[in-house]
Amino acid sequence: MQDLHRPCYLFSAFTAMTFYAGGKFLAQYMYSSKLFLISLIIYALSVAFFPQMVDLRTCTLVYGNYALWIFVSISACVTWNNIVKIAESFLPTIVINMGKNSMNYYVTHWLVLSYTSIVICKLLGNSLGWKYFYVQFFTVIVILPFVSYCLNTKYGRKMLGR
């Protein structure tokens, strides 16, 4: 975590851009029943017969096939977006809000938790016990939603170019 001279997360930017482009391309078709059915079949077959796993932080293949993983992951996103859309009226508001703001959480969580970790280590030393857990838990429960809220304000959207 303190190894800041080796930013392995830079390599995951290429994967992120692939998913972003795939999402942009599929946005107009996202909730079509035909795409949902095809994605559900691809996703289910992958889970059952040829699971894929990639460590997104370092962008390394854990098992499976990397190219297939990208394809299956996009299918999984389409599948889960459709499932949640169907079940939306049954889900708690907090879950819906987390889903609608998931990109904010995805983009900011590592940065916020890393800075929190650096501050904790400076204040508490290298104590990684319960105090560390409680501060990180507070960060995830309170600070990440606050950051997401700030990004969704008029000024936050303007800063991000939305």
C-alpha cells in the first residue's frame, strides 16, 4: 500500500476503458430482452463451465482466459443490470443509490482508502488492529458516500465534465 513508486493500477486503466467503451456502446441496447437473454446465457455458461478471474488492481489473470474474461464480464454487467432493473421495486433505496452511483464508488474507493491508510499510519503508527478496521469501516460507510454525493452536485459534475 505504501509502495507509491510502483503504480500498478495504471495498467488497469486500459481494462477500465474497454469496459467504459463497451458500456457506452451497449447503453442503447442494455435493456433489450434479446441482449439480456444472450448475456444471461453467456454469463451462466461461464460461471458453470469456464470461470474467469482477473485481479483488477494489477490487471493480471488469476485463471481462465483474459480476452474471454472481458467478454463474459460485459455480459455479466448486462445480466445484473437487467436483473436489478426487474427487481428494482423490491430493493431498498440505499441499494438502488449505490448502484446508480457505482462508478463514483469504483473510481474513488481506492484513493480514499489509501489516503485514510496513510493518515492512520502517521497517527497510529503501523497499528493494523481494530482501530485501523474501525477507521476504514467509517471511511467506507460515511466518507465514500459523502465523496459520491459531492461528485453528484452541480460543481462536482462540472469538475468531472458531466
